[in-house]
Amino acid sequence: MHPVTAAAADALTVEFAGEEFSVAPETVFTVGREGDLAIDDNLFLHRTFLTIQHVEGMWLLSNVGSRLSATVTDSGGRVQAWLAPGARLPLVFASTSVIFSAGPTTYELTIHAAEPTFHDTQRPADDDGLSTIGEVPLTHSQRVMILALAEPVLRREGTGMSELPTSAQAAERLGWTLTRFNRKLDNVCDKLDRIGVPGMRGGVRSYATNRRVRLVEHALAARLVTRDDLPLLDAEHDSVLNGDDGQREDDA
């Protein structure tokens, strides 16, 4: 690991779990179970998963693993990319979030550029009151379902790692039956798959786990749910306990 020091203006800073590491242009910074940023001893995680390198005047983030993918987004959640094994992306934003899962654990790190290639242009806020995934609106029940899965990540301070709940645990958090929860999960994953979000489908053996972690990755990267939404979880649970829920929106 390389603690942050007085770095050149074109150096990057990687932030993870309250620590910061500088990346000098002449080095290759590695992220994984081992390396410059040794994230975790999680055996689902590659020894070396990601690299950051300065090549011909441009910073590149590369996935050098063989199984895991990562979601890469500007920290405003407006641009999102899927970094599959063998792929690489230029780091052009002032702040880039990298979100990935290994087994049941989701990780998030942030890469800060002192001199970003891309400069933000402000756009008018969207005040229509709807949370959308592309052109697909989220109903209340779909939103709280995602919140129940993403709650550990949203409650975490800053970057770091979080264990995602199982479907049974998330259903219990909402006061729902497991059948109802899985129906909502199926519906949201189907909608996302239809608009081209990768990772919403998988093989028979891996589908149940992978779609949950991929859904959380996408929800965080696209800012479909935020920490400000967390009170909806207790409100939903109380509503079910009081018999006021009425199994609303079960068709969605």
C-alpha cells in the first residue's frame, strides 16, 4: 500500500474504507485480495482484480480478473459502465466510483483525479418525483425491495465493504413473505434486463445470488436509492404490521 504523500498534479488518489492511496504516473496500482490495495481476504475475490495505470497521457482502469466484473460510474451517477474481465476504461472524471461484489460482499472504492479530462456541465434538476431506471419507473414496493437489499451499503459511512442480506433477510426486514419479495425481485430484474442492464440474468446455479448483488451495484451506481430513502424501510415494515399495506402494487 502507498499512503498519500505530496504527489504530482497528475497523480490519482484511491479512497477505500477511510484510507487514501496515491498513484504515481510511473507505477501500476493493483487492487484485489493482495496488492497495493489489499481489500479483503475474501476468497471469492481475485488476488489481483483491478489495475490503474497511466498510459500515453491517460489513466486507465483495467479488469485483470477472470470471473468478476465491476460497475464504474462518475460519482454523480450520470454515466455508468460495466467493466467485464479483460476490459479497461479511461478515468476521465474528477471522481469515479467503482462498485463490485465477490460472493455476498459488495465493495466500493472511489478514484479522485487532480486534473480530470472531463469537466461537468450542470443540468436542470429533474423534479418529477419519480425514481426511474432508464424509462422504467420504480413503484413504491419495487423501491423498498431494492432498499432492503442495499441497506447495509447505504448505512455504511463512505467507501468500504458490506455484506448483502439474503432474500429471506430482506423480506423479513420489510415484513413481507419471501414469495412476495422474490416476485418483486423477479419483476425489477426483468425490467432492467429488457432495457439492457447487464448481469440481471445468469445460469440456473448462479442466478439467485448474482442478480441480488448486481441489482445493488446498479442501484448504487445509478442512484436509484440513497441514504435519504432509508426511513421508507421502517415505514413499510410498520405499515405491514398494522395491516395498512394491503399488498399494494403486487402487480408491479
